[in-house]
Amino acid sequence: MQTNDLHFTVSENGVEDPNYHDSPAAPGTPGANQNWGRLSQSSHPFVIIFHLLFKSLALLMYLFGGWFSKSKNGGNHGANFIVVTVICIFLLSADFWTVKNVTGRLLVGLRWWNKVENDETRWIFESAKDRQINAFDKSVFWTVLYAAPVVWGVLAFFAILRLQFSWLIICATALALSGSNVYGYYKCSSEQKAKFEQYMQDGARAGTMAMFQNGATTVQNSVMGFVTRTAAGGGSQQQNQQPTSGTFT
């Protein structure tokens, strides 16, 4: 039966690889989006915009919404703070849904979701086969995806330093939603897994080399110090053992 959705084949490790029955999106042609600036490099400029839109709006609302929620005595005005919090959480939820269901599938050919079978929740991680991915789209997608939880983590840290614990509600929600997308797409992408494993191997190798180099330098310095002290001690002993000449009458 023909379908325009994804066809799923389950591999041995439980990760599903969908094959597209519909024709893949045509790559962007030079000059097709001349008025888009750098977005002209993208095969899906509108998708790129929505990949950034809700994140940016939520961040701006968090940073500048505090001005509207402050009361005259310097605290948070209850009603205004609730409005800012609700708007931020709504924008974060919209971003979570958009990234999970739209931008990941169109920009990098990945999607993750879950289904319930016999009262059991099954998590499915999908990766498109034989699909050309635009390099600009992939770069923007992964950079923004990884940057989002980092930014919200920094904001949460500053909120703790300023004792603004009420704002941690927004930061915690943002970290949970953006972190879920990071984990889901990391599980989908074998390329990202390979990069992460290679990064960990390179880091371990660099740490081992640095440890050996520091150890070798320490041993070398110890040996040189011992040789120097030994040579200096031997010279002083020779000087002490030299006979003294004199005349006797």
C-alpha cells in the first residue's frame, strides 16, 4: 500500500531506519533564494527560521520580561510574573514540538517519538537512509540544538547567584525540553554518536599523553637534580680531602 509517510524497519539494536516513499526534497539551487542572504545556502530556509524563532522569543521574553514583572519595591509583581512565565513556557513548548516533529525531520532526516503497546511505552529513534543532507542545514540544526541547553544552564546559574529562585521554573522547563531533544536526536544520529565517541577518545588520549609528558618531565627533573647534587657533593668532598702543605722548622 502506497503511503506518503515514513516506512519503518527495525534493526537489531532497536533503532528504526525509515525509508522515504515520497520523493526527497530537492536541494537548493544557486540563485533560487537570492534575497535570503546566508539562508540562501539552506534547502529549507523557512524551517531554519522556525528552528530559531521560538527559542529566540522565549529567551527574549525571559531576559526582558523581568522588567514588566518587577514591582515598585524591587520584587516580582505576582500577576505580571505569572504572565511572563506562562508565555515563556508556551514558547518553549512550541519550540520543543517544532524541533521534535518538523525541523529535525526536514533538516537532518531524523525523528524520535514513542508509542504505547500493551501498556508499555516504546521509544523509537529514526534515521533516514540514502538522503542527501544540506551541510548548512545540518550545521545550523546541531549548533542551535546543542547551544540551547547550554544557554539556559548559564541563565539558571545566574538566577541562583542572584537568589531569583522563582525564575528557575522557566530555566528548568527549558533545560528539560531542550535536553530531551538533544538526547533524542543524539540517539537517532549514528554520526553524532561517532563524533562524541571520537571526541571522548581524543580527550582521553590527550589526557594520557599530557600525564605521561608531565610524568616524564618530573622524572627528568628529579634525575637531573640528583645528578647535579651528587656532582656538587663529590666536588666538595674532593676539596675537603686535598692535603694542606706547610713548613716545619
